[in-house]
Amino acid sequence: MTTRPQRTGTEPTTPTPQGRGELRDQPQPARTRHTTPPAEPETIRRIVSGPPPTRGHLHVARLDGTRTIPLPELHDRADRLAHHLRSTHGIGPAHRIGILAANSLEWVLLDLAALRLGAQTAGLEPGKFTPSTELAARYDLDLLYTDQPTGAVPGVLPVDGILALTDHDPRPAPPPLPPVTWTADAVTTVKFTSGSTGVPKGLGATAGSIDSSLTAVQEIFEHTPDDHLFVFLPLSLLQQRYWVYSALLHGHDVTVTTYEAAFATLRRVRPTVVMGVPAFYETARRQITARLRRTPGQDPARAARALFGDRIRYLWTGSAPASPAVLRFFADEARLPLYEGYGLNETCIVTKNHPGAHREGSVGRAVRGKEVLIGADGVISVRSAHPVNNHYAYARPGDSEKVFSPDGTVRTGDLGHLDEDGYLFVHGRADDVIVLDNGRKVIVRPIEELMRADPAIAECVLFSPTQTDLVAVVSPAAAPADHAAIAARLAAVNAATTPDERISRVLVADPPFSIEGGLLTSQYKPKRPDIRAAYHAPLHSQEAGIHA
């Protein structure tokens, strides 16, 4: 049985947490901040009503060059596309458009046109879905746009040709589109959780949750027309689209590119803000370190700016834990502020370190509109002034109840604690606590981070196949793997941990973990169940791997 996100203006109203009792066994944190979004979220209203500020540009970068469009032109093109979608395909508030394509100008235009029409989008990640009539039917798509080969599939359209539809037409302009109102609890887009199991669940994101997140981020980072934000993660993730919305609101520049083109593009476009997953900054650290080896005596900060450009104001990371070694490298050597935060698809941004409120080792304090609750079992829950939603769509029965309370409070499954000043420290997944046969509980994340601190190791995942000892599967940072460095790191980690936390063997992944190989999510997080399955035989063979 599936639950479809309801259409614009018809989503049931979700109560705000104000005035409600606490979660069972969960104490009220000392510092909570609530804000109730307006019935019509101001940020979304401004985006769809236009026009945007006259300053600011969208840059769409590829390996072969960059296309730049002033924000007013972007608004006009999206408006012309909205006219086409309405007149040719009848798209309006009762419809949903699927987008299965890599980051592109066409992606941005389709998203903005749908917002202008009051229609929903469904962001479908390339590599996880295949365009077909079955896909469209499964997710109730009225149209499906893709950059993949389709043949003559009804309702599946190529993104090629969209730009031509948005070119200036010398004929008399059509009548203005009817005004559209996005209520706070209306679903604007359906996003799909990447998950560690590879089985995506749908999640309808409300306009109120988007408004709340955009407002909170602007409050702490104060983006101005002098800023230039850099986006390369898939636009299907929704959070990446926030930076396009921010540009339309505040008149700054934004570059949209792909992961493959990110490093080639950085210095050319000279951004002030970069959003990236920890794996991206791990790669950046290796590139900067390699540059320093080639030119001994060079200032690390200068080498970092040779890679990122000379205008960086701050770097943003989240979605997965960043290793302490990478955070220290950027703070102490590269001298580029790298701020870690915390959030999930189900919550959007929850906490964030930022200028003036940064504590090493934490993921920051709760942003406006979010409240962090720690249960008696140490599991983090998040209560929002306006939740992303209070249920999944297109999920198995019972999936929503495991995560969402009726008021939208989310049980994250992560372990953590709040310090006396309200900074959140995340210790790992509750599901990733290994219970040994002697009854001792081992939290794996700190040990994995110690292993990943070595430049030879990109990822480390711990298992206990017999519940007696720990076995690590590591993904090397380069090929061929540096087995000597990995063995030395194993010895160093074991010397720094307790007997129950010591690793008996290390299996070196060959090939390294990758998205294409099915062992990393789209946000470059290891898929533990898939890694366990892929390495089942050597995990259970006492002879395999590098021994302590």
C-alpha cells in the first residue's frame, strides 16, 4: 500500500509542536527555538511572484564551459516554460512532473516552472531509476522529463528542446498566468530517500518546511549579492535547489554543476560558498596535499586557494560525518572555515556550526524552528515548527510509524548528546552499535573515524561477523591500495582503543567503494548492508585480510 503526497493546498494541516507534551522518556532541552511559518510562506511567495533582484546570475558549468544567465532572465524563461506546460500539457496545481536528469539548466527551469504553476515535482536520481511508463505510473507522474534515451514512450519527454521553448518569442505575450498560492502545508516536491538499503521511499516536502530552512540558513550565514554559492550534488536531493531559491531571494550568484566537473570548475567560477559532502573534502585534502608535495615549502592556504579559488568565505558540509582530520586540516592548514551540520531528508537542516557559533567536534546548535530531543536510550529526535512531513509516501506499511510521530517529530536513529550550551554531538547510528558475545556494546563510528584519519583510507566500515571481534572493510583512497600504510594505521588505532574496540582484521576493498558499484549512496555514504553482503565470505574467513 502506498500513500501519495496530496496536491497543492490539500495536504492535511500538521500541528506545530508548540503546546504539546514531550516525547516519552525525552527531557526538554535547555534551549529550544520555535518559529511558526506564515500560512503562505514568504520565501516561496516571492520566488513564484517575481521578479527577482536585478543583481545575481545563474551559472551552469560543464567540463566544456559555463553558461551564465541573469536572474531576471532565468525568471522570464521559467515563466515561458510554465506557459508551455500549461497550454500544451494542461499542467497545473493538480499535477506532478518527474525529472530524471543530471544537473542542468533544464532541471532548474522545470523546477521553477512547476513552482510557478502550483504543480509538484518529483526529483528522480539518475542511476537509481529508469524512465518508463511503469515509473510514471508508480509515482503518479503526469509528465516525466529525462536526459536518458527513451524511445517513443508516452508521457516521457526529453529535456533536450526545453531551452528552445523558453527563448524570447517576438509574438504578443500570452495572458499572465493565474496567481498561485502555496500554503505552508502544501507539498511542493517529492524527494526519495537514498537510504542504506537501496530501496527509496518517497517524502513529500512541504512549502512551510522549505521556507523555514531558507529563513534559518539566511539568518546565520547572511548571504548578500556579493556571494556566489556553488552546487554540484544532485538537484533531485532538494537541498541543493535551496541555493537557487536563495539566489532568487537575495540576488547573489549561484553555480550549478556536477560532481564530475566540480574541481575543474571551482577556480574558474571563484565561489564564496561551497556545499559538499565529507567525501568531497577528503578528495580536496588529498589534492591539496599532493600539490604541496610537488612544491615543497608552499603555504597550504595558498595551495587550498589554488583549488577552491580566492574568494571562499566558508565551506559547508553535512549528510555524513566528516572526519576530525579533515576538519582540522581545513581549519589549521588550509585556513578555510569548514562548518559541519546535521540533518536528514526527513528533517532538512537541524543544527549547524556557523560564524560566531562553532564548537569543534559538534554539528552545531539547532537552527531557528528546530528542536533537538535526546531520549533515555540516547537516540536523537527532531521536532520542527513546520515539519517536512509526518509520513512517507510510496513506502511499505509501518515504515512511517517507525520514524514519524503524529506531529511530525522524527526519530532519527542516530545516537548523540547535547552539551551545556546546546551543541549537538553525534556518536553514530543506533543500528551500528555492535553487541559482542561478552555483552559489551561497541559504538563503531569513533573507531571508523580513527581509521579514516589516515590519508590512505577513504572509508571504513566495521562489522563483527561472529560477535567476538571487529573486522573492518576499508576503501582505499587511491589505487593501488597502500597496504603498508593501512597496516600501520590498524596498529595505531588498536593502540589507542580499549580491548573490546580493537580491530582483529582489515579487508581492503577492491575495487574501492563507489556509487556505480552500489556500495555508496548518492551522498557518498557507505551502504553497510550492501558492503556486508559483498564481503560476506572474507568477513567470515579468519585467514582473509590484514591481521593485527
